[in-house]
Amino acid sequence: MSDSTFHVDLAQMIEQIVGKLSRFFDMTEEMADGIRVLCKDSTEFARGTLLIEADQPYQKVFLVRQGWAVRYKLLPSGDRQIINFALPGDFLCFNASIFGTSDHFVAAKTFLQTFAFDIAPFQHMLTSYPAMALAMSWANAHEEAVLAERIASLGRRSARQRMAHLFCELWRRLQLLGLTEQGAFPLPVTQEDLGDTLGLSVVHVNRTLRRLSADGLIAREHGLVRILDMGRLQQVAGFEDGYLHFTELAARRR
Amino acid sequence: MSDSTFHVDLAQMIEQIVGKLSRFFDMTEEMADGIRVLCKDSTEFARGTLLIEADQPYQKVFLVRQGWAVRYKLLPSGDRQIINFALPGDFLCFNASIFGTSDHFVAAKTFLQTFAFDIAPFQHMLTSYPAMALAMSWANAHEEAVLAERIASLGRRSARQRMAHLFCELWRRLQLLGLTEQGAFPLPVTQEDLGDTLGLSVVHVNRTLRRLSADGLIAREHGLVRILDMGRLQQVAGFEDGYLHFTELAARRR
DNA sequence: CGTTATGTTGACGCGAGTCAACTAAGGTGG
DNA sequence: CCACCTTAGTTGACTCGCGTCAACATAACG
């Protein structure tokens, strides 16, 4: 937590705060003020740090500024299931703050920069600024849509299709954030993480990745995934980006 | 749609409207008035009716009063994946109203009674009454928690465990609504529906159900599931009800 | 420069899918 | 009220995708 991070101009800060949402929802100067007050508390986490544990009372709501986090569950059997990846612009622990208790773990997969809000003033801002509440609703609905699509993957897609689908999804989400480069996107997770995300064993993740590479669909290079043939990858995945609702967002802005 | 359904007293109507939420959140008389206006439009659907289709513009937000509905996706391959079951007290199409377009289908599994809200006045009520917005947040968070647990099931549980877990979950949800009787709950869905929910083939659903019966965990009787040994069923499922957050709700009320 | 986390590969087994045939139940019209 | 038809449920035989086990390779890291 350092004050030096606050010597950014307001516009940039707002951009960070509402993340991708700020591009699509109008904001008044009043809201900007409210946000400025809220965002006094910037918090950073080292890679591997737990932000919250299951069954623990909540502490804060976090907004990711930079880095990746994972939400996951530990089953009584000891197995782990990753629910989803949180990227810059995503909120964390909002639900925990509603419930008062978390039902899952959240951990930093990379060095993680966040804004941390106490729930009371955060809720107050939502009730004060309907546009912020709408943005929050959008964020929640978006997250739920991603979970629903993951359910479809786990229930009805093969290992190869799941992997391809995950890559298509990450590509689109990161692209919107401007975090892709020349057909490649960062993937700072282990093959075990991928397995726990897609419901596969590590061994099968490995085989699936190598097969996707061998087929010329992707290439893996040092924490990056390069998409070599997006058309075929989407076809393999059965990927249709409608559930992300990015195009409607862009349209609304016009 | 008939006016005769409105000759119920206000208290009962409110109870229906906010469903299980009304037991846990305080309501003012003003809110009750707002709700009364909103709920003028009661809508019923025959079994099998589609309430909304994927890629279609939204129409309404629905609150289930009675009956079951399913939310599901159709993949490009033609496979179907059921996302979840909507029970009395659950909202439908709220996300579609946020996005402006639905990313999934919603169909009535039984004769279905709902309140149908136009999105504009509904949103207006949420901004007017923070307690309603909080209740809505709770409902959203709850739904997302259920999806997250389904992800864990699909990713890391066996067919037997998934089935047991689904039954435990439905039992708890229906119990809260007072819709269980003597250890049994209604399950108005086909084995194909169960398969599309749990990511299994119909054949395997059948075998799994028979094995659970043979083991004395459940009994199936004409649209009902009777739980014969809840302790063992929960153990098989690895069921821990924390993710439903029902106990916190009850505690909050005290 | 050892030590630990991560990635890779082969052999083998099992849980769940597929195919196919049949039974039972529900609904509809004559 | 039966004859028919369609939908839902049941069971066995066979197949295969993916898990498990085990050994090893490589990269990350202090």
C-alpha cells in the first residue's frame, strides 16, 4: 500500500477504477468524486497470496487494477475447482460482502494491484449513483454469464473443446483490455491450474495442449499463448462470443 | 393473465413477490406500495413454453410465483446444457434486461405462474428503495453461488456424487420454500433434463439413479424424490450447504 | 548448483458415452 | 374405453476419452 500510486491523473484513475465498464457507461463529475474518495486504499498482493478464504467473514471488496487472480473451491475430497479468473477491471469478493461470508477462496496468480473498498461506503456509492449501480449490475451479470458458459463447457464439451474455448474467451476478454499483442495473450497459470479450471487431470491438460500445438492452432511460448489460427480455434471450441455481451456494450455507447 | 389472482391480501402478495427474500429483508410500507404497482402484471405459462430465446432482445423480468423453469444453452453441436433450475422466489431474465439480449433459453418445466415486470419501472424501484436493491443483489449473488457450486460438481465430482449433490441442493432450496413433505421433494423433470444438467448421458443418469435407489439413499415415486438417508447422501455428495448462505440469512434476521 | 515446482511421456484401467432393443406410461382421437 | 402413438424409462454390450500411476525431463529459484 503506497501513496505514490496516487500521482496519476484523475481520468486515468477513473479508467482504472471502473475498468472496462467506464468505456461504456456515462459518468458525471460527481461520481468521479465519489470514486476518488473510495479509491484511497490501494492494496497490492504478492503472487500466491490468499485474498480471502472460504467460510471466513468478508473484509473488503476489491477491484483488480493489474494482474490475475483466481476464485476457487476446495471440495471435501481435497480436489480443487477453479471457478474463474479475475482480470483487470473485475471485482472480487462483492458477493462475499453481500453474504457476510465467502464460499470460496481467492488467490493472486501474479503480483496483483487492487483498489480495496470497505463495503459500507461502497454500498453507499452504489445507492447514491444509479449509474454506478447499473455498472455493478452489468459486472455481476457479465460474471454470471461467464460462469454459465463454463458450465456448458464442463457439461458438454470435450477436453480439446474446453481448452480451445477457454483460450478464445481469454483472448476476447484480454483484447478488450488491450492486454493482447500480435495474436498472443499472457497466461500466467500452470497446467495444473488449467486442469482445475477445466475439470481435467494435469496429464490430460498436457496432452491436449500439445495436440492443439501440433495441429497448428496455438503455440506456447514462456507464459504466452499465441493463437495461430483463430478461425479454426473458434470452430473447434464452438465459440460464440455473444455471451460476453461486448458488442452490445460498444453499440450502446454509440 | 387474470385479474382474479389479485384478490389476495397485500401481505401474502408481498410474500410472493420477494419470495424467500422477504423473510430476511425489512420492508417499509412505501416499498410495499411500489411493489403493489409493479405486480399488476401476473403472467402464466403452460408447461414447455419458452419464456425467452437466446439472442433475442429481452422483454421482461420475471419473478417465479409457482412452478419450475429451466435456463439452458444450446451449443453449436446441438447439445443442450441446463444452467440451473428456477424455483418460486427466483428471478428470471434479470441479466437479459441488463444486457438487452439473452444469452440462453428459459422454458417452463411445469405450469408456471410469474409476475412480469417491465425493466424500466423495475429498475426505478431498485434505485428508489435501497433495501430492494440489496435484496436483488442478494438474489444475484445467491444465483451465482449456485452456479459456482455446479461448476465444482461438473469439474470434480463423479456422476454419483453430482446426482447426490443436486438432490441435496434441491432439498435445501425447496425446504426453505416449504415445498418438501416428509422427506420427499418434487422433481418435475425427465432423466434427460437431469443429464443435461449434470453433464451426463440419459443412459448413465438412469443407471446412477437406480444405483442410488438400490443403495437405499433415495426412492423415486411418480415425480417425487424421497430421501431415505440424508446423512449418507450428503456424505456421498460431499455436500456442504454453506454456499447457499441460508443460515446467515436466518441469523441476520435475529 | 542442488532442490523443488512444473512439464512430458507411456502403459494401463475405468467411468461414462454410444448403440440398440425393449418396456412402460401418458395422451389423443375414434 | 380401447387402439394407437409418442415420450420417457430401462437394460446389456461394446467403445473410448480421460484418469491414474510411474518415471523422467526441464525450468525456476534461492
